[in-house]
Amino acid sequence: MSLDEIIKVCPGIEKVTLSCYREFLGDDFDQHKTWSQMGLDDLDIVEMVMSLEKKHDFEFPDNLLDEVFGENTKPINFIGVVRQRKLNDLGI
């Protein structure tokens, strides 16, 4: 599933920025590393996603959890994806 499709099925996730991850992980956060390289396991990731859902008032579909937040994926700056899509729509 593309990031645009994920944003459509999960309204509110566009509020998730790299600083949101940094708030949860502190100094261990590195946007260039995978979640597992930052020391997170499946349980840590679920805890982080639940924290993001609560803070930003959205619900992330469980069936997409591994695709977006799997241990071997890197953090996604959702607000950046939305911003870039809007710029592309404007032809900028």
C-alpha cells in the first residue's frame, strides 16, 4: 500500500512528524536507522504507535502495522509526505 493510501485510510496520521518519534525515543532516535537498529522490538513499536494514536487522535489499522512500523522499516515523516503531495498538486 502506498503512503498516500495509508494516509487516506488513517486520517490524522499526517500529524505524525519526526519530532513525534523523537519525543517517544529521546536521544536514541535516528531517522536513518530502522526501528530495530534503534533497539525497538515489536512490543516497543506497538507501545509507540499506541502513544502516537492517543496523542494525535487517530487509529492506525492493525493490518498495516508491520508494513509501516515493522522492525526493519525506517521512520516515516507523514506530514512531509502530505506537504509534498500538496506541492505536487500545485505544480510546484
